[in-house]
Amino acid sequence: MSMDKEINQQARALGKTIIDIRRDLHSHPELGFQEKRASRKIVEILNSIALDRVQAGVAKTGVVAVLQGGMRRAGAHTVALRADMDALPIMEANATPYRSQTPGIMHACGHDGHVALCLGAAMILKKIQARIPGTVKFIFQPAEEILEHGGAQAMIRAGALDNPDVEAIFGMHVSPKIPYGVIGASAGPIMAAADIFTVTVHGKGGHGAHPEHCADPILVAHQIYSGIQGIERNLAGPDVRVISVCAIHAGTAFNVIPGSAEIKGTVRTYDARVQDRIIRRLRAVVKGIAAIHGVRCTLMYRKSVPATSNDARLVEVAHAAGHALKTPMAANILTMGGEDFSFYTQKVPGTFMELGVKKHPDQPLYHNNRFDFDDRILATGAAMMARCALLFLEQGGL
């Protein structure tokens, strides 16, 4: 039997097991850095299939495991497969038998499925361990949803890419935007950098009947808001970006001009040059309007998550793996959402794939309280992750 047929056969045989794992995790969701039950479940499964090294408690609740191939030799390569584990603070509205049993917390972004398919890939690769010419590392990461100071950075600091040193990394995310059973993989930027900004206007409060004695921070905040919207007019059409003001807070009473106002928002970009241009313009807007009104304004800008960009050579590996498994392939769906998988790709080449789960036009998207999908497709994702890792090693790395 060919390797590709065996991988597909193993994936089909593991289908129910993978679904059971996903539904168990879905029923017991946990927030970022609190995934203690999920971590125990992952460790239990990895130990049951006798991987070579299983390490728990990485970056609090993360898990790292290693599978050393039977054909491993001096100078052999190491590839990693990554899955995220955390849920979201959302009350689930579905009525499935496996719905969340934890009020106010829900797997509304498919991370339960990511863990299940990555464990499925580990099971598949364990079955063919003797024919693997290198090492596969499995990274189960907490706190992807906490973009700033989240799980990927913590896992990297804890050595998840070291000992043995990872040379390439693959990740996969279920996508309700891609047709069911199709896998998306394309080179270059696929997800945006996600930045956070806060503008604080330090005005002078007073009686609403006597604004002449005040420095109204609401007026200043309004003009800064308008100026921020105008930044778009200074950018060329092809410069993909989103600048969103998402919160403005000021005042507590109808007749009191407050002493301060606060504006919060996010900037999403693919190109670092566009990102830097927006930051410069934002600073100029805040400084200029503050000067006009004679008030002090402070701008806090944090680069949270870099853009996720796929390595072209690893995308070729992914498409070759899909062809070998007879899995339909497509391009990633570009999104202005952020993913901390990007921190791994700043260290090593990586490719982030999407597993299509879209079955009907009105299927709920990510972070929706009715998000769910037909999880029979997870076996396909497991086979694909396993084949990508194996093909990378068979080709002798990059």
C-alpha cells in the first residue's frame, strides 16, 4: 500500500475518535492560560500512543510532544505541527448534545477541532513511525485569543521551537468561508497585523452651562475621531488596511463637562510600510488637534500581532500533500483578523492552512454564539497535517 493510501486509510479509521475528542473538548471549554482540563486530555492521549517525549505545563498550560522517526539519521530535519486550545467568553446558543457545559464560555472559533485534528495527525504518524525520516514536534498552544502577550509568544519563550530545533511549522484553522472539504493554502500575507491604540484627551472639566471656562475633551475627541477617519484618504487604494475606532468614553452626567475622554481602536494591515505610515499619521492627527485646542493628549499604540505570511516553499509542500491525498486545494481567504501563528513564522518558515467547513450560505462565522461545523471533516485535516509533515521530511527540509 502506498504511503498516501495508508494515511487516508488511517485517517478514516480514526474518524470517530477524532470527533469524540473534539466534542469532549467542546463540552468543556476553557479560556486562555486556563486550559488545564484540555492539557490533561492531550497529555493522556499522547501518552497512550507512546510518543517519544511529552511535556506538559509549557507556558502554563501548553503541551509539547516529540515523535522521532524510525529513519531518523544524523542531520535529519524537524518539523512542527501546531494547534491552539483556548475558547472564548461567549454563551453558546446551540442545543447539540456536546454543547458547552460551562456557562459563558464556548469554543466559537474551532480550537477544539484544531486540537482534535492535530492529535489525529499524531496518531497517524505514530502508525508509520518506522518510515519517518526525521522528527515531528507537536505544539498544543494556549491563549491564542489573547492576542497581546498571548500563547504563541509564551510557548516560544518556553522553548517550544527548541530541542530539537524546529525548521518549519504548519498550522490549520477550520474556515466557515471555504467550501466543505477544500483546504486553503497560499503564499504571502493571509491574515493582518492586529494593533491596538488608545488616545486619552486631558481636558478641563466644569459646568455644562459654562463651557467657556472649560477645555471640552469631548469636542477634542470628536475632532480626533474625524481626523482618524481621514487617514484613509492619505493611503493609496491598493494599501489594504482597516482603521477602526471601537470605543469612546467620556462623562457621567448631563450637565458636567468631563475632565478627560478616551478613544480606543484597532489598526489592521498586511504591509509594515503601510502600518508605519498609519502610525505616523495617527500621531500627527493627535498632536495637531491637541495643539489647536491647547490641551494635552496622549497616544498609546501597541503592535500586538504581526501579519501572518505563508512561506511559498511550504505552500508548495502543502499543495503537493493535498494532491497526493486527492484533497481539493484552494487559496486562503484573506482576512483582516489576526493570528498569533505569525510569531512562529517570525522564527521559522511556516504555512497556515484553512480547512473548509462551509456547507450552507448562512452558516455562522467565527466568534458567533451558534458557531459549529460538521466535524467529520476533521479526519481530512488530520491526514493533511500528517502528510505535510512527512513530505517536508521526505524532501529533506527546505
